Amino acid sequence: MIRVQVPATTANLGPGFDCLGMALELYNIVEFSKITRGLVVEVEGEGAGNLPCNESNLVYRAAKRVFDRAGYAPAGLRIRLINGIPVGRGLGSSAAAVIGGIIAANRLCGAGLGTREMLTLACSMEGHPDNIAPALLGGLVIYASVDGEITWTKIDLPPGIKAVVAVPDFVMNTRDTREALPQLVTMRDAVFNISRAALLVAALQKGDLSVLGTAMDDRLHQPFRSGLIPGFKKVVSAARLAGARGVALSGAGPTIVALADDNQALIAEVMKETFRESGVNARSLILAPSPVGARALEVI
């Protein structure tokens, strides 16, 4: 049996649209076992009863990309998914599925894919690396596409910082939320985001959390997506009042992420309660950044 652990991710962190993401200590487990014939897919935890258990399952589809590339056809395959990452909430569940499937298949058939090859293959399925890169690499990742190749770097996060996430009890489709975005932006808004993204990276690298309230502002995607989330502005304001250093939409949403080095329990409760007051059931989690990306836990 091959077992792979993949972390959740929070992308963008406000101004870093499609170029910044962070891995979190919340995980999906992907297990692959050879069987005599056929395909068996079992799902436990998040998405159980809703995710497909056939060849349309995203983990299997990612694995098949590797099998086809290696010219490998398993006689039979059992896939067991133990999911801790909420599905369709902006915490990288689809990226975790793709990365988990690729790594497990790579180990199962001996395809010999390296990190860059797996990253490129995963991005060809997801279309963009915002969650893919941190899920595979761990930590806080800054990335760019250069002539079709992904270039990246990681930075160390200041000690003690946590991500408090408020996860609403409804799904948002990333494709739909992308369609809500404008095709063109003004020079003023572009400069606004460039300055905030640069400030955000520098602040986290130096451990200067005092500027995160400004650094996590955004004009490229959040103003257009936030209207799809009841209570968004109230939750953001409440989190800041409770002591959050900076607050942003997690990926395409609807989850909201607050970075904090203190009062995390209070922030978590306030965010959940503010969502409730807006008519939205939500749960809150306090998650440490994960310095380690996806990894094979054991091979039996």
C-alpha cells in the first residue's frame, strides 16, 4: 500500500492573486493498493457521499495521467481517501486530490517524476498553481509561470503565526467565481495590488505583522467575489476587531482566513458567530502553517 498526505492550502492571502499560497496543517490522506481487477474508490470524511467513487474521481483522473505517461495499466486499483479538507470551500481540496493522485501513482508505477514534472502535470489539470504549488511544496510559496514553466520560491514564516479560518456551510465553484472577475483592471488597481503584495511578502519575511492589515487588502478579486458571501464584510471587520493581523478571502472562497499571532480562539469564535448573525452556518478552525508539503508516509 502507498499512503500520501497532502496539506490544505490558502491561496492569494488578499493581493497575491494567482501567485501566492500557503500550506496549512489540515490534511487529506490518499491510499493506493493493488487489487486483482477493477477500480474501487472509497471516501471517508469530507465529501463522503458526494464525491464520485468511479473513474471520474479527481484523484483517479490525476493518477491516470501518470499511468498513461509511464505506459502503465494496473490490473486493479483500490483508492481510499480520508479527507480532512472541506470540499469546495477555498482550502485547496481539488489541488490536494490532484497532488495526492499524482504522487501515489508516481510511487505505484515507478514513473520517476520529479518535483517540477509533478508540479507541471498538476497545473495542467488545475489550470493555475495557486493551490497546487503550496500543496506540493509546503510553506508559503511565491510562484510565476515563465514560458509555460513554473518558477517558485519559499519564504519562512514568523514563529507563532496561525491561520484562523471560518468555513461557511456552502460550496462555491472556483470556475464560477473566476467568471465573476473582470478581464481588465485599471492601472490604479494594479499598482494597489502590486504594492500590497510586495508589502505582504516583506512583512512576513521580516516578521513585521503590524502592517498585515494594509498588506492583505486587494482590489483584483475580492470586491467581485465577496458579494457572493453573506456577511463577508462583517466577518472581516469582526476578525480585525478581535485581534487578527490581516484578513482575506481564502482562495476563491467562501472561507475567510485571518492571520493572527494572539487571541486565535477569540477570533475563531467571533468569525463563526458573525457568520451566524448573517444567516450562515460556519465552523472555525485554528491551523498552523505547514512547512512540509505532500509526502508519501509509508509504502507497505
